[in-house]
Amino acid sequence: MTSEGVVAFGLWHRVDRAMVAVLLIVHAGLLLWAAAGFVELLASQVPWPRLSHPLFPPAILVLHWTAIAAGATTFLAGYVFRWRKLPEGMVIAYGFMAAVCALETFTVLDHDGRFAEMALEYATYGAILVYLFRSPAIRQRIGTPGSTAAIAGDPSSRSLHR
């Protein structure tokens, strides 16, 4: 490998690890956001400005916060416990979130940008899923075939034997 290739590989490796960190922070934030949303459903008064959309009826809010909590928990627990099916689990979680988004967009929301926002949300899910299926850092973490850990017999890949 040329010196330029080594530098490019090193840069990609750092970007890949940074993306993992960003996704961990984002999903932890989503879990906190969902927890606050559930508190708003149960309490008439909260010590923060309300996070729940005022147009959403309680049934939609239960679906909304459940989908977000499920997606965040799937990612965080899957990463922490090195779940080999993390990318596939996120397909299901983001599918649930996308279905709730469609329900909200077509039945409750009425502003002009709602379809563009839905498209942006779907594109974000798609981009994250492509990353999860292709990322060397994710593959190494969860011990999927083709990962450095699985090939090199890295002791941190013990989850391969679970």
C-alpha cells in the first residue's frame, strides 16, 4: 500500500470511529427524548417546555415515543452487547419509526413541509442503515464475517461464539 493509501485508510478509520460515536450520542439522546415524552404523557405538569407535538392525540404519542425508545434501545443495547444482528434489528426499528412518521404525516400534520420532512427522515434512516451494514467499525464491534476481529481472532470478538 502506498503512503497515500495508508493515510487515506487511517483517515477513513478515524471517520468510521467518529460516526460510531455520533450514532451512540444520537441514540442516547433519542432515548432521553422518548423518556421525557413518556413523562409528559403521564404527568399534567413537567418542569420543561413540552416536547410532544400539540396536534398529536395520546394514542399517536404512545406510538411515537414507543417507536423512538425502541429504536434507540435497539441501537444502544445492540452495540453494548455486540449483537450480531444489530443492522437487521435497526431495519426493523427504523421501519417502525418510519411507519409512525407516515401515520403522523398523512393523518395529523398539515403544514406544507411535512412531506419533505418525512423524506428527509427516511433518507436519514437509509443512510444510517447503509452505514451499519458497511462500516468496518460496526462489523468489528459486533463480530460479523469480514470484520478484522473475526479474521484476526481478536479476543474482543468473543461474541462470535455466543
